[in-house]
Amino acid sequence: MTKSEKLNFLFLFLLGGISSFSLPPYNFFFINFISYIFLFLFLVEAKNSNKSKLIFFLYGWFFGFGYFICSLYWISISLTFDKSFKFLIPISIICIPAFISIFFGIATLITKFFLSQKKIISSILIFSLVLSIIEYIRGIVLSGFPWNLIAYSFSNQIEFIQINSLVGIYGFNLLCITLFTIPAIWFIKKSKKNIYCIFIVGILVISNLIYGYVSLNNLSIKSDKNNINFVTISTKVSLERFYSSNVDEYSIIQNLVNLSDPKRYFGKKTIFIWPEGVLPSTNMNNINSYKEIFSKNFDKDHFILLGLNREANLNGKTEYYNSIAVIDNQSNVIDYYDKRKLVPFGEFLPLENVLSLIGLRSLTNNYQSYTKGKDKKAILNIEDINLKLLATICYEIIYAGTLNNNLDYDLIINISEDGWFGNSIGPYQHYAHSRFRSIEQGKTLIRSANNGISAIINPTGKIKSLIDLEETGSIYTNEIKHKVTLFSKYGNKMYFVLIFIYIFLILSIRRLDHE
């Protein structure tokens, strides 16, 4: 390997690192026009120089490694709370980004076989298509980790991201990669045809902005549940509760009650949404031990959604579930939902029987893995007030197109514990996913986070109310809106439609190049 190639690897690594600043909380999306143009130019140069397959793979891998090591460093923070896990910190900082970067390497390697400087437009479309498909696969394999798609760099451009209601985040990701890469035409071949192509892309961008503006100003569909108050709570309960035997959960509940201010809503139908996991020693079987505090502070028209563990005895073995429970003012469990997308190593240990032999274990629940929820739908049904809620717990909000195939629900609930991320960029990235899910599904989304960002988000991704990372308190709404979106009907099928459109364009352009 030559010195020049090594310098190229370093440069691509730095480009990937710079590209990470396009993500929340920085949102410098324009950086990607530099990073993706240069990445593509490096691939073109490698093709012209007849570089090996390994070089193509390493170009993508180093770019991805720079991108992910800078944008996912916060994962290591979760390992600082227990001394027995600290030896894993260097591994998490290096190995996780190194593994995820393999997907970028595979994408650039595949691109090698279709790249042609003479057919530059179709080559850019192929590069965009291949990378987006590989990113889609990243969101599936080994339970999936679709975090930090480059599309999230547009989180604050609310008009621009309304197209997610049509094609979803994966479709939007494909369009974003194309948008960031297409100006490379100018640096490679300044023919009239290629300049026209850039002009057409510009027209499409403007059209998307017009569509976004119209969508934002035509949200008038209100739910028939607007007689119900929704109050979401943001707290800062310390993670020490997971490691201490002297946790005063009564005080935690009292603080949650104080923040909820239920007396303000006496005589009114009200749903109070509390964060995930703030009561680690309390589960659904013993929540009634706090019946007095609930009956004293809430009335019969009040219901509380809170994260609780659920225990179930199956075949003589106790299984633990990370769940959302709906309880009334007598602490009766009305309904519940068991989390289906568990966090690897955080909530379950992959290959637990093997890895436990070398001292590895999950981070939570007394180091016993949670059981994946299977049989229960994600819809929480509160029959007393005819309300249906789509429940998501923490990490589950990052999965697009898999929330639920049933559109018969009133709004989306997301509860989370973001304290594992510390005071880092992680909570901002996590929160950003919520805005995209509300746009995709066309539903109001209410988020309650401990040590994170809580918000009420309308179906266009606009923030109605927000409690920032360093704050505690409550916010409420009684205005629930919804709309039927193309993506909510068909999910990720819309992404595959866009793939076929790209394939048609690529074949058509290549045919024209031969004529």
C-alpha cells in the first residue's frame, strides 16, 4: 500500500468525521455537499487508476469509520456507571464504529463494478442507490441499528422533510445521498447534459420545498379525542437507582406527582405520561403498593402511563419484560405493552449462554436479559375513554415503517431513559427520530424522557411544546391532530417503489449514453 493511498485513507476518515457534524444537535447539513462529493471523486479516481477491490472497500470503510466514531462515541458513556464494564469502553468507542463502517465499505466496493466517468450521471444514481440499500440492510441485520442515516442531517429543515410522509426515512435517505453527490458532475464533466441534470435536481429541490410548505399549512384534521388532556413529564432521576439498594421510590413517585400537578386536571379526562424505568424495583405485580399515593392525588378520570418491568413465570422460569403500563387512580393495570425491539448488550445479551461464560452480561435488570415482547400488539387501549395509543419504548422509535400496520390509533407515545447517553449529542440524535416518525405516520407524537428531551410533536414534525435536556417539568396539550399519509398506508414499500424508479432512470440514462 502506497504512501499516497494511506494519505487518502486519512483524508476520507477526516471527511467522514466532518460529515458527522451535519447530524443533530449541530445540523450543518451543507457539510455533506463537501464530504459526499469528495467521497465520490475518490471513487472515480480509483476507478480511473484501476485500484483494487480492497482499496474501494477501504475508501468507504475509512469514511464510515470517521463518521461513526465521531457520531456514536456517546455509546461508551453507558459503560461508565458500573466499574465492571469500564474495560469495554475502548472496545465500544472503536469496535462498534469499525463494524458499522463495514456497510459503507461494502457499498463503495459494489459501486466499483458500475462506475464509469463516461456515464457519470447514472454512476451517481447507482452509488446513491447502492449506499441507501446497504443502509437499509444495516437497519435490519442483527436486530438492526438504523441510527444516524445521513437524512437526519435535515432534522431542522422542517419544510424539506415533509416528503417523509410519502417515502419514509429510507426513501428520503436515498434522495439525500443523491442530492449531496450530484454536484460532483460539475467537477468531472461539464457537458451541457450534465449541467441540465443539476438544473433538474434544483427544480426538484424547489418542488419539494413547495410541497413541504403546503403540507405544513394544511394540517386541519383534528382528532375526536380533543376533549382529553395529555400531560407529559420530563425528569432527571439519577441512574444510581439501578446500582443502589437504598432507592426511595416513594420520593420518586411523589416528585412525578408534583411535576404532573394532577389537581389542575380534576374532573377532566387526562392521560399522564411518565418516563421509562424511573421505578426499577417496582413492577406491575407490586405497583399497587403505592395505591394510596395514586388515589390521593389522581381522580377517576385520570390514567397514568409509565415504564414498569413486568414479570411472568413461563415453564418454571421467571421472564422479565421492559413494558409500558396504563394504570388508573387505584393503581390497577388497565393495559400494557412489552417492548419488542431490545437494545443489544443494554437490555439483552446476544448469544447470552456463550458470552456470559467470559464475564459479559447485559447492563440492566440486575444483569439478566429482558425477554422480547411477542404476542401483544403495540396498541394500548383505554376503553373507559375510548382511546388507542401506539406505544414505543426508547430505542423502538428509531425504526421506520415497522411501528404498526394498524392505522386505528389516536397518537404515538414514546417513553425513554436517555441518562445512559449522559450530557452528550446522543439524546439530541434520539429525539430527532421522533420528529420523523410523526411525519411518516401522520400522527401527533408525545415523548416523555428521563434525562432527555421531552416534547409534543404534531403530524408535520412541528414542535408544539418541548422540555430541553437540562430541564424538568411538564407540558400538556388537548389538541390532537392526524392525517393519513402515503407512508402510513404502505410503510417501507414506498422505499422499494423509489428503488424501482431509480433503476428505471439508470437504465434509461445508460441507454441514452449508448445512442
